[in-house]
Amino acid sequence: MSQNLTGPNLHSLVHEWASKWGEDNQREILWVTTTRNEAMQLIHDNVTSTNEAAYLVTLRGDFSMLVDTEKSVHGVWAALLVDPVHMEVRTYTVRPTGFIPDIDLSRLGEVSSI
């Protein structure tokens, strides 16, 4: 994984994703290098995935998006799984207050912030 995540790459990616969800002032952005499987198991009990490398990013804000003509999603916490090769958000979850998982990112490795 050769990307410098403390530089503009990850910050720009997260900001772009959050802006699409109506949040331009995201905060508490934390990230850790892991695998898709480890990240999925940490966030979603009993869900597994591949062992491909990934960056797990968590952040807070006021996220809202119309996902189809009849349904919108709102939340104050989000988790993004970023493909480190293509620097793309491949999977995400947005959670409202009361449904934010109590997770410790340091279980997966060294946690950094941006």
C-alpha cells in the first residue's frame, strides 16, 4: 500500500464522499490499514468478506442522501472501506444516533486521524 494517506489523497476522497451526502464539515475522521474481512467483522457482527487490503475510515457528520425515489438515508456516523490501490470507496455504512457500533479501531492496527 503505497499511498500517503496522511496527505491530500485520503482527505480529498473522504471530503468528496461526505459532500455527496450533504456534509461539508465532517469531523473525527479516523483510519486504519486492515482487510475487508477484518473491517466487516468489526462493524457488522457475523458478516465476512475477502482478505483484500483495505483502509477502514470512520467519521462523524450530518449525512443525508436520497437513495431512490421513495427512500432516504440519514445518519451521524459513517464507516468507509477504501480500496488502497484505486483509492475508491468500495463499501460504506451510515448510521443514525442510537445505532452507532461501539468499535475500537485499534483492534485492527495503528489508528491515524486526518
